[in-house]
Amino acid sequence: MAVVGFNFTTIDVKKSDIGKGGKINISNNATIVGIEPLDVSFGKEKQNTLRVTFEFTSKYEPEIGNIFLAGSTIYMSDAKKSKEIMDGWKKDKKIPKDVWTEILNTILTKCNVQALILSQDVNLPPPIPLPKVRLDAKE
């Protein structure tokens, strides 16, 4: 059971005039918006795969910019687990925690990297904290 594919379908970044100084708050959010069976064959064998669609946003407050990413991952598992995932999703839009963790970690890793690149391209602050070097005042 693993994520075996990932792609973006929408990449949108907007920056408005900053104009005002002050503190900027950035909130990131990733949401799974759909799960559906996907027919995939590796060699002669058909695999049990699911397409998991997602949306990711980085919202800047005050409203100086916004990053929106949408796409899908392909999750491969055995037939029993795929059925369990689909049944849970159809019933109450929930999936098993182990699957949710793996899929969401993949989405966050890929989207945070892409959002960082996009923020740099349009000169927005990075949407995730970056390491900084600090000199000790005693030196």
C-alpha cells in the first residue's frame, strides 16, 4: 500500500500590492476533496488503485496574496483495503488514519515545495518557516 503517483491539475498564485507594513499571517490548508477507483495496469496485471483529489491553499493576511494548488495522487493497495477506503469515503467522507496520514504527508510535502517556489517567483514571503542563521551576541 503506497502512493505511486502525484500530479498537479491547477496552479494559481496571486499577489496584490502590499501597501501596508506590519505582520503578515500565513495559513496553509490541505483538503482531500474526492476519492474514486482508477483502472491502472502494470504489465499484464490490473492493480487496485484509487485517485485521491486534493486542494491546497496558502492564504496571506492581510490580503496580500494567495496560492492555490489542486491535483491528485494515486494510491495503490490490495482489493480489501481499497474497498474499505471507498466504503468509508462514501459513507462519511473519512478514510483510515494510516492511509490518510500517508496520503496527506505526500500532498503536504509536494505542495509546500511548490508553494515555496511560487512564493519566490511572485515575491511573497515563504509560506513555510525557513531555517535562519543567527549570530550569537557574545561573539
